Amino acid sequence: MNITKQKVDDLNAIIKVQMDQADYQENVDKVLKDHRKNANIPGFRKGHVPMGMIKKQVGVSVMVDEINKILSESLHKFITEEDLNLLGNPLPKLDEQHTIDWTNQKDFEFSYEIGIAPEFNVDVVSKLKLDYYKIKVADKDVDKYISDVAKRYGKMSNPEAAEADDMVFGKFEELDGTGNVKEGGISHSSVIIIEAVTDKKVQKSLVGAKANDTYEIDPKVVSANPQDQAAAIGVDASKLDGIISKFKFTVEKINKIIPAELNQELFDKVYGPGTVKDEKEFRAKVSDELGKGLSADADRKLKVDIQDKLIEKLKLKLPDTFLKRWIKESNEKPITVEQVEEEYENYSKGLQWQLIENKLIQSNEIKVTPEEVVEHTKGLLVQQMAGMGLPGGTNDEELTETANRVLQNEEEARNLYMMMYDAKLMDHYKSTLKLKEKEVTYEDFVKLAYDKK
């Protein structure tokens, strides 16, 4: 067998595999002998069917299977030995659609197109100048969080009439063009949170609502969040733009949450028995947790800013034509050329960032060991148990065993490794980049993050 690589350009190449009969015949003969041992054909004892008959029945299919196996193994070995950094997988060359005569042909030549990852370095990272936001935890943020927690642990009541901070449970029914309920239209029961309604007139009209009251409502005003809008009428968010009808909303009942009192019982439920002893400590704990959460938000924005800057500065070139063909042919569901073209820019940016991130990890010798992942998982388990009011970490051996069980799930393990690589990369960014710290309020930070999108 002879395998060669022909360079087309820096990002594309052709791998040619020349195979003669000696490369596959031994494998084929072995499989045919196994077939003969197990063949049950009337008129012949098992294992004594003439080989000529076996070859006539399955000879060609066996040869094709064995050649494909050898091709796959040989390509993989060649790519590994040549240390080729491929994007996607090899694809049969399009302009060589010659017909193979599997019955009579003994020697074969196969050609494959490959896409190669671009060569680049990430020295530019140390020259990046970016803003890093320190988000202040305001008293009103603490107040709102405590208010939300008190509601979460509060009790539900059903008053006769709705007030501004209540929820209205009822039924949405799609209307036709004449204002009547549409036959066969959308019908779904759900809740409207009055404070979340974006149309002030509708919001005001719902205050005082009682059972059996009816309203004509556009579901797109029940919330600023498209997911909530779709959930209100029981449809997938992707279908929301196609819905132009208004809906009749019939009130069935009013839901009011009576917030829990700020006392020891609430403190124990939120943070575990005895962790917080009074309202002052409770506020301090809330402020600390909000600070950690806001710091994570700031890190996420920094990562997005780094990603955008590096993609812009490095301008990585990809084997676009090859990748578009590979996306189309490897997709599980049929996909059109138009769909590939439409989605390719986002795919290309995602792939560029993946290559850049991998290069950063490799160049800076960033590693995550199995022992680190186990310890990290144990820490997450302790946090989870603490949140449930359970003791955690008292038995290290048992905790380690539980962590190892979690990591046996491949998807869980992959996510945890990615989480730790993200954390180590963030540490690298903070120690390498020229970051200018800017203190902002949470409201200003949200505007900055939204404008960035």
C-alpha cells in the first residue's frame, strides 16, 4: 500500500491511497473462511459449502467491507504519523467520480480531500488592552435579592382582586380577525406576572382583576423575555415571530405571595442551621454572594471581549470551501447549501475561537489533572449539600467516592474539565493582559453587556 499527501495550498491537501490485492486479500480470505464455517445451505453439510459458492454469494461485499476497514485504519494511522492538524474529516475527492468495478478490479486508488488548521501564534494576547469591570453591590441590589428570597420561601394566597405585585392565573385563547376565539387556535393556561408586563396600559388594567374578568392581550407584552412570552401561550420560542394574533385572556384566580419573615427560620432555610444569626449577618452574606455572582458576570464579559479581540486581530483563514462541504455531508439531518451559507459565519467564528483557545492552552502548558477535577467536584458537592441544608465534607472518603461516580458520566466529566480549563484560562488572562479596572453599577454593567451584543 502506498499513501501520499499532495499539498494544494496551506489549508488544503489531497491524500492518495494506492491499494493492491496483496493489501486486502488475506483479510478477505479469513472472513470468507468464517462464512464458510457457518454457512447453512441446503444440500451441503455445515462447513463444507464449496468456497466458489461462498465467493459468489458474499465475495464482493466482503471485499468492499475489508477494503473500507483497511482504508479507515490506514488513513487514521497516516494522519497521526504525519501529525496533520485536520479540520473535519477526510472527504472523497469530488472530481474523481470514476466507477469502481468491484467484481473484476484488483488494484484500487482512492483520493481524499482534507482541510488543515492554520498555523499561528498567540503572542498578541499579551498586548491586548481591555476594560475589566468591577460591579458594585448596591444596597438596593441586596434589598431586591432579600425580597426575592422572602417571596421564594413565602406562602401563596388567593385574594379576590389583584394588586400590582400579584400574579394572574388564567387561560389564553387565540382570536381570529373579528375578535372571536379562533376555532382550532392556540389555547393555553398560564400565569401573568403583573410587574413583568411591558405595556404600562395593560399592566395598569390588570390591577384589580378578578376571576372571570377577560382581557384582549398581545402575548408579546407579558414579559420582556421571548422565552416567557412563548411559555405564556404554550409554544416554542422559535414560532413566536409567526404569531400575529391577539389573545383573549380569562382570569381564573389571583395568586399572591406572602413573603416569609426575616427571622431565624428563614436564615436557616437559606444558608443552613446556625450559619447566619441575625438580619445584619444575613445582609452581609447576601452581599458577599451577590459580589461573587457579579464577579463571575464580569469574567464572562471579559472572556467575550477577549474572544472578539483575538478573532479580529488574528484573522485566521480556514479551508472554507472544504468545511462547507464537510458540514453538509456530516450533518445528521439533510441540510441545504443555502442553510450552510447562512450559518457558516457563526460556525467559522466558533471554530476560530476553538483553535485560538486550544493554542492558548498548549502554548502556556495549561493542564487540568484528574486529581484536580475530583477535588473540584467534591467542592461542588459540598456547596450543593449546604444549599440543601445537609452536612457536607464530613466524610472525605465518601465524598471522593461520590465525586468519582459523578465523573463516570462522560458528559458530566467533559463539562467539569471544560469548567476548570475556563477557570485556568481566566487566571492566565488576568495575569497576562493589560486590564484597566472600571467600577460600575450593576445597571450600567447590564447596559454595557447588552450594547456589546
